[in-house]
Amino acid sequence: MSYAFLQQYWWFIVSLLGALLVFLLFVQGANSFVFSLGRTEEGQRKVIESTGRKWEITFTTLVTFGGAFFASFPLFYSTSFGGAYWLWMIILFSFVLQAVSYEFQHRKGNLLGTRTYRWFLVLNGIVGPLLLGGAVATFFNGSNFIVEKASLTNLGAPVISSWANASAGLDALLDPWNLIFGLAVMFLARMLGILYIINNVPDEDIRSRGSVRLVGCTVPFLVLFLAFFMRTLLKDGYAVDPATGAVFMEPMKYLHNYLRLWPLTLMTVVGVALLLYGVLRTILSSSYVKGIWPAGIGVVLVVLSLFLVAGLADTAYYPSNVSLQSSLTITNSCSSEFTLRTMFYVSLLVPFVFGYIAYVWRVMDRK
């Protein structure tokens, strides 16, 4: 195994975890409809009990995604999580609100009341996917950071990377295209949440309302995602000279990546087809309740292809808008060969982890 293979392998693992995380945001999406799908107390309880059996899987995947990034690409972790800390802290805080809400909403004598905690779930269902989508969009639109590896020898301030302004990452929300993608992810999470509730909650009243709201989420998602995707294909991208490691702007770089990595193009087409199949069949057939599975697989395929296109084929996956040569690539931001090789053998246990998740999923659904 060469060093280059290990770098690409771990970028694939991180990308796969990111894709699974986006699919598992169905928990947040369903929670954003607590008061809309569940008009009565019993209906709201059914929705919350359904998502309450899965939220820990989503949270664990989020933590694993961050941990994998830290272990395999530590310079990204220190640059993004350390520099854009306000953006990531708000995301994490919204997930903490979710955990607290599940734990305390039915506790006797809680000061805030059950309804307040349910509004916290709605807040997490909107803010979490929105900001996660905005953070991922910076992989294509860039962020405002500077990397100076020589600063590591400065005993007074041994800081390799720093944010170029005082926003601590909140400036990402000032880019309208980051917001567009964030909104697309939010509507996607709501779509998946409805599909999950239709599959998991045997209540005809909730299912009929879910089908109507599914239309209202699918249309804005398609508009927002297609706008972002087409703009990304046609915009200048952040290319890397493999000989020197220099970063430069290449017209239609991401379109070239899809053409060069044609299996990813096929993966995207199949993923979109599966997503639309799951959504449309659910809308058109009241008896079809398994749309979450083709749609979920489709989402994983599309998001996985997006992550891979952002980092492979000599591309800077985390570009800097203020210092182009500070942009991060899978070669200049990764761990040592020894670390990647050691973790490679550990990662062979990943299929067993997926098997355990599937087992826990089935056990929870039987309760």
C-alpha cells in the first residue's frame, strides 16, 4: 500500500461517513415536523418515540465523522474546527439540545415544560441540517483561513492555521451559495424525515399529512440543489499541480472531475433516480411506505460522489479564499504514513460496526 493509496482510502472513508450522516439527518427532519405531522398529543408522541429510537445513531455518526477527520486529516480538523469554531459550536449545541429534549421532556417537574423541549427538537431539526449543509458547501466555495506551518516553531504562538477575520466561521453564512446548499440539505432532511415516519409510524392520519408535506419539501429541495449543483459544475474550481503542490483556479474544475471520474457521474445519476423513485412513489401511492430505503440509498450515493469529487483528481477539498496556497488537499493535510497504515487495519472492522448498527436498528424498531 502506497502513501497515496492510503490518503485516497481515508478520504473515501471520511466521505462515506459524511454521506451516511446526511442520510441519518432524517431524525432532524422528522423532528422539525413534530407539531405538523402530529396534530394531537398522541400523534406528537408517536413521532418523537419513533425518532427517539434513532437519534443516538445520528449523533454517534456525527462524532465518528469528526473523529475520522481528526485522525486522518488533522490539519483540516485544526483549521476548520479550531478556526470556524462558532459555526461548529452552534451545530453541536443544537444536537445537545436534541439530546436534552429527549431526556427531560417527560421528566416530572421539569421547569420548561414538555412543549418547550419539543420546540428544541424543531430548532435542532432546522438549524442542524442548515448549518451542516453550509459547512459542507465551503468545500466548493472556500473559507477565509491562513495556514503557516512555519509558525509551529514560534514558541510564543505555535499556531499553524488561523481564521483571517473575527467571525470564527460565521462568515460562511454570508455566502449566498453556502446558504442555498444549507437550505437544500435542510429540505432534504425534512424529506427523509417524512419518508421515515411514513415507514415507521403505522398511523394513517400522520401518513396522509406526511405525503402532502413531502411535496412541499421536494420542490424547494430540487430547485435549491440543482441551482447549487449546476453552478458548481460551471464555476472555477481549486485545482492542484501534482508536481509542485501549487493550487490554482481551473475553469469548470468540478465538471472535469465528474468527466474524469466517470463512475462518480454514474453514481450520481443512479442516486438521484433512487431518491426521486422513493419520493414520487410515496406521493403517488398511499399504500407504499418503504420510500425511505431507495431514497436513503440514493442520498448516500449522491453525497458520497460530491465528497469524492471535492477531494480527488488533484483538487483542494478545503480551499482558502484569502490565501490560495493555504488551501488543504488530501496530500498536504493528512496524517503520517504510519498513522494512516495503522488506521487502515483498524478500519477493517467498519463492516462489523455497520452490522451492529443494522442489528440495533431492528431491535429498536421491535420495541
